[in-house]
Amino acid sequence: MDLIIPGSGLIIWQIIGFSILLFILAKFAWKPILSALDEREKSIEDALKSAETARNEMANLKAENEKIIHEAKLERDEMLLKATETAKQIVEDAKGAAQTEGAKMLEAAKKAIETEKQAALEDVKVQVAALSLSIAEKVLRNNLADDAKQKALVEELIKDLKLN
């Protein structure tokens, strides 16, 4: 039964030994252990705070990135719209310029045709006049070949001539 219920002397010695151990631990080891635990607790809290701060910053950055992406899309759409409008304006300007240039070319061609027509008519008139003179000369030579015909023609012309 000695094994189950210890003796009173053993209990006293165990209490004295435990008190000395408790005193030594309290004097030398307890403060460093508590300070190490406090330090560990602070580092864990700081890490949690840093993680929370980082999480908040990441959320802010994500929101900011989404905002920037949205603004970039809006700017891209606006630039595409402006480019489309500019392209339409350039096409319209080119059409207008082409129509103006075509009208000028058509007018120049009409003037050139008219000039060529007038020149051709003048040339035909000159040729007709020359041909008429040539024919008249031949007819007159043929008619005025003898002196009697010449005198008759002169007398006829004199009769037709009315003097005042």
C-alpha cells in the first residue's frame, strides 16, 4: 500500500523541491519565457495586421485596376469612334475633291472640244473659200477667154451698177 498512498515525509520533500523549482523558474526562467511568449504574440498580431492590410491593399488595387481598365476601355471606344468619324470625313472630303476635279476636267474637256470645233470650222471655211476662189477663177478664165465675152460681161456689170 505504500505505492498507492505516499508517506507524509515524501510529500513534504516533494512540496519543498517543487517550491524551490518554482522559485528558481520564477526568478530566472519565467520572465524570459513570458517575454518570448509576448513577443511571439505580438509578432503574430503584427503578421495578422500586415496580412489584413495587404488584403485591403490588394482589394483596393484590384478595384483601382478595374477602374483603370474600365477607363481604358472607354478611352479606346472614344478613340475608335473618333477614328471612324475622321475616316468618314476623309472619305467625304475625297469624294468632294474628286467631284470638283471631275467637274473641272469635264469643263476643260468641253472647252477643248469647243476650241477644236471652232478651229475645224475655221479650217473648213478657209478651205471652202480657197476652193471657191479656185473654182471662180477657173470659171472666169473659161468665160473670159475671148474678148467678146469680156466686153459683154463688163457691159452687163455696168448696167447692174446703179450710180446716183
